[in-house]
Amino acid sequence: MKALLAVLALVLVLVLALACADPAARPATAAATHDTAADTAAVAVTEAACEAQAGRPAAAYPGRRVFEDTLTGMKGYRNARGAVVIPARYVAAYEFGSGGVAAVIDGTTPFAFIDSSGRVIARAYAMDNGPDYFQENRARILAGDRVGYIDPRGRIVIAPRFERALSFCHGTAEVWEHGTRFSIDSLGTRLPPA
């Protein structure tokens, strides 16, 4: 009976993962990925095990707070004295994390990461109806149809080169490159198969 419940739980996780998966994160064709049911199951289990660690960084960057322009409804940032330091030009704006990076909707891409001066660092990977979470000091970014990672200070630590990439969990992330799935470490080095 316990085995049957375990199988049913895994099937439920797979169904939910597939139903909620971001189509932009999937490769162009399933045939090119050599993705199997075992790959899908392993990914679902890995994501579920690390889900509780996900979360947006707390607003801890001094001197940058979101404000809304009452005339336009656009968002910008003020310093601690109330002076505008980044004009209200965003449809939506998240608070800055401790490293000086914030996510915004700038009207040209679904989400972007900006630095404390308002300069766009990279296009943010969309996840759960918002920008990707920083998990284990990495958040996914996009360049065209390729996925990479930035750190909380806005440095691109792994250049966008993957067809698909998952969040980091326990120091590694699952990625797909040239249709092959493998794990990388936090610097992007390919790890040997487990």
C-alpha cells in the first residue's frame, strides 16, 4: 500500500510540474532534448525537494525604496531622504536585495534585473508569474532563448548558454545543452554523472 501511495504522489508531482511548467523554459523540440519520463520524474523530485528554499531576498539595500507616480501609475525608486534616484518608468518594481539588484517590468521584456542606478543588467527568467527567485545566490537570466545565472550583486556568473536550466539546489543545477541534460556547479562547471 505504501508503494502505491508513493507512486501516486510521484504522478501527482509530475502532473503538477508539467501543468505549471513555463513553456519558455522548455527546449524548442522534445526530440532534441532526448528527455525521458525518468528525466521528467527526476527533475520533479529535485524541484520539490528544494522548493522550500526558494524565496525572494528581503529588501535590505539601503537607500532604494519603490514609489508609484500617482499621475502615471509607473514605479520608480527614492532614496532614504525621499529624492527620486530612479525615475518612475517601470510597470512594476520589486524592492532591491542586499546585493543591489532589483527586478522590474520595464515594458520591453516580461522582467528585467536592474542595478542600483537603474541600468538593466539582464533579462530575468520568468518564474511563478514573477522574476526568478535567487536560490543559493543564483537567479536565472535570459539572452535570446538561452538561460544563464546572475548572483545577488548582478554579476553574470554563468553566461546564458543553456537551452533549459533549473534553479540551484544543494550546490548544483540541472541544465540542458545541445539536447543533453547534466548538472553544473555554482560556477557553471559540468559535473560528472552521479
